[in-house]
Amino acid sequence: MSVTDRFDGIKGVISSDSRSRKELIEGILFSLPYLVIFGTFLLYPLVMGGYMSLFDWNAIDPTQSVFIGLENYAQLMADDGFWNALKNTGYFALLTVPSILVVALGLALGVNRDIKGKGLLRAIFFSPYILTVSVTALVWIDLYSTQYGMINHYLGMIMANPPQWLQTRLTAMPAIAMTTVWWLVGFSFVILLAARQSVPEYLYEAAQLDGAGTWRQFRDVTVPQIRHAIFFVIIINIIWAAQVYGQPYVMTSGGPGKTTETLVMYLYQSAFSQRNFGYAAAIGYVLTGILVLVSIANYYFLGGDNE
Amino acid sequence: MSDSSATVNRFESFSVGDVSMRSVGVHVVMYGAALLFVLPYLYMISTSLQTQQEAVSEGMHWIPDPITFAAFTNLLTGSLIVQWAINTLIIASVTTLLVLLVDSMIAFALTRLDWPGQRYVLGLIIASFMVPGFVNIIPLYILIADLGLLNNYAAVILPFAAGPLGVFLLAQFFRDLPHELQEAAQLDGFSNLRIYTHIILPLSKSILTALALFIFVWSWNQFLWPLIVLQSEAAYTLPIGVVVLQDNFTYQPAVTMASALIASGPLFILFLLLQEQLMSAVEMQGVT
């Protein structure tokens, strides 16, 4: 073993040509296990999904599928159910993304201050993120319960008619959004805290010498210094929000009156209840298109910024 | 920290009282927020130890009276929760090992070896970040069914292992490791395989641990995809099992909360032991 190793080493020094061939072969061998999984379970389905979206797909016998071109997409544009799901998903994103950013930033700046028990606070604020979505949803169903729930028990002490959280059209989505903020804010919080901690302290000292108060320091030092982290947090939360599924599935099943039915729920319905696989694949592609645009917009905003 | 606030005091002639008032305010707000964050946990624990009558009665009963483990014994005897816990543990463990192995291998090939085309491969993998997981649900389901993998652990493990996150994080880390070590090893006649196992991997223990934890937690918590491909009750994982239980034990909050505790308890213990590593895996994702 070691003899051949040494031989290879010498050979590498002597003949760079055979060495580079060897590196090519080894490079491919080292890459192969991942590339096989990646190709089979990510790339192939991605291409296949695009192909399926052009067919009236026959789930029982795929060879009987009928090519219909962009018919699925045209149908989608005229489908009220799709627009409702898109609207609900957008509403959910609008409720959660800014709230998560504000709460995460507030908590991060608070923990970054001169405060006792930093480690404990950091762990507490992060911890809900390690829960699974169904556990989160089940706990909050009980917290929101109008019969024995904690939230209305305490709200009942200060107001006459506390909201019927998950049961009314007006409050169902905000309730789901509130749960989501609690569940996911820890991820963004940890990222923003790390970003804030890496801002050099002398910038704040200089700002103080210039007479900048807390607000000016925040606006002119903190925000510009951590803008990359802020953008990352916004983008990743938009991507998560666009794919929201588990919370409404468990908490409301899309109700009341389809006010919390999201795009992924609608896709799932189309595929597994109505067996309309081509149509569902088209829904997936439309949402991918939206998310790719979001990613490009993000790249554009950060573009020309070579720090 | 305290140094800089002392400087502030000296520069602005604020009274000490003003600063400490502010400090008290910060403490009150932050610990108030922390209390709000842990209330759902306290509710979970307290409710899981209550009798059925107490759990559905009006008002809050933070201290169960009497304390009972009936909900837990109900679950252990009247459901498949133990089987689901085993399923979840196997899936999360195998996924984690598989991801560490194949991701570190390709990250090594992409950053420490020199071969034509590696830039394109890396570019392709990173571009796949933009593909949201659910887009693939339909074709992936058909593929898994055709392969005869429905209700099989592999149906959950393999699609998860195709994700680009680990490759991306490891490639970034490997790239910054000093090249001198590798060159010295090459002169000593180390093969690339030995450089991978004896130099790169040992130098990367910290990131491998962090990544392993993150992958373990994340795959333990998967919901939508296992719900689709694990169709027989014996094959369920905990996250989908607890939802089924809630349907079976309707309006029995004590049982539901006990099942929620069982489903998330192992991850909480892991988190308490290794929180720094887990949070550093999150921090790394922010440094892009």
C-alpha cells in the first residue's frame, strides 16, 4: 500500500500529464456517490416534473398520457382554487416574513447588549426551531382552544370576547402566522446575532464620538454592517413561507372556508385526491418560477456589492 | 462589554441611574420574551401529566393535581409510538451518516483535487438550492413507487440526501484549509484517499459535527414527504404519527401533549447537550 502510494507521489511529481488524468478519475470517483443520488432524486424529478406538466398525465398507465402542451398552465390561470391558494400563501408570507425579521432582530440586539444569562436566552429563543412542525401545530391548537386554551384563558381576563382563533376567517391565518413566528424565529435570530457580534466595536465608539444616539447607531452602523445577514434572513423566510404546508394542514386543514389553503396544500390535493398529476406538476413549476425570481432579485440587490 | 458602557458614561455625562434604569428595562423585556417563548413547553409538560378531566376543564392548571402518567402509559400500550420512534431514529441516523459520507467525498473532490469540469459540477449543485423541495413531490413519488420503495426507509432517506446544503457548507470549509499540509502529504507519497481520510476529515471535525447535528434534527423533523411515501401505519415516523394519534384520541389533550413530548424530547436532550454545535451550523448558513 505505502509503496504504491509513494510511487504515485513520485509519478505525480514526474509526469504532470498522467497525474492530471489520475486526478480526473479520482475526482469523478469521489463525486460519484453523491452525484448518483443527486441525479436520481433531485435532477431527474425536476426535469420529469416539467415534462409531466405538459401532459394530461395518466396515473394508472403513464403510456396513456395525452400531450396537451401548455394546457395545464392555461387551466391554472383560470382556476379560482389556484388563485385562492396563491393569495393565501402570499398573505401568509406577508404576515410572517416581516414579523420574523423584526422579532429576530429585536431579540438579537437585546441579547447582544450587556445582559445577564446571554447563553440561556440565546438557547431559549432558538429552541422552538428544533421542534417538528406537527408538534408545534398540535401544541398551538391547544393553546388557541376556545374551551380549555391558555391564550383565551388569559385574554379573557382583560377582554370580554377573545377571538375564536382558528375558527374564524379573519383570525385563522394570523393565528397560524403567530405560531410560525414562534417556531421559526430562532433560525433568523441566531444568524442576525452572529452578524451583529462580528461588527467591530470601534465603529460604535466612533459613532458615539460623533454624537450618534441609539437610533442613529442602529440606522447608520448596525443595519449597513449586517445587511447581508438581513437579506439572507428575508430570502430564506420567503422561500419557507412559499412552501408552507404543515401548520395549516394540522391546525385548520385549510379552513375555515379555504381561507388557509396554501399552494402546497393545493398541489397535494390535485395530485393525491384528484389524481391530476400533470396539473399538480404545473403548480409546482409555477411556484418554482416565482422563487427563482425572488432569488434573482436578491442577487440583484446584493449585486455590485463586493464586500 | 462593561468597559465600553463605562466609556459611554464618562463621555456623556448621564447619571449612572439612567443607564441602570435602561439596563433593568432591557432585562425585563428580554426575560419577559423568554417567558413567552417557554410557556408552550410548560403547557406541554403540565398537560401531559394531567388526568383527562383536568386537561379539558376550564382555566389553567399549571401544577397537575393529581400528577399522573396515565397519558404516557396509554400511549405506550395503545399505540405504535415506540415503533415510530425506532423508525424515526433509524431514518435520521442513516440519513446523517449517508449525507456526511457522500457530501464530504464530493466536497473533497471539488475543492482539493484539480480536474476539468469541477466548477460546473459545483455550480449545478449550488443552483439546485433554488429548487424548492415540493416541486419534485409528484415525479419523485412516481419514481419511488416505480422503484418499489413506498413504505421503505430508503424512500425518505435518499431524496433527503440529494439536497445541496451539506456539499455547499463542506466545500466552503475544505477550500479554506491550508494547502501546505496537502502538498507535504503528497510529497510523502500519501494517496488522495489517505489525504481525505487522514488530513481533511480530522481537520474538519467541528464542521462535520455541526452539520451532522443539523441534518439529524432536520431529517427527524421531516413532515410532508414521509406523509406521502410512508403509507402504512407501522412505517410512520413520529412527526406524522402524532397527527394520527390526535385523530384517534380526539379531545384528549393529555395524550396529545404526551405524544408531542415523546416526539420532540430526544431532540431537546440532544439540543441541551450540543446546542453550541447546532447553532453554529445555523450561523454557517448565514455566512454566504
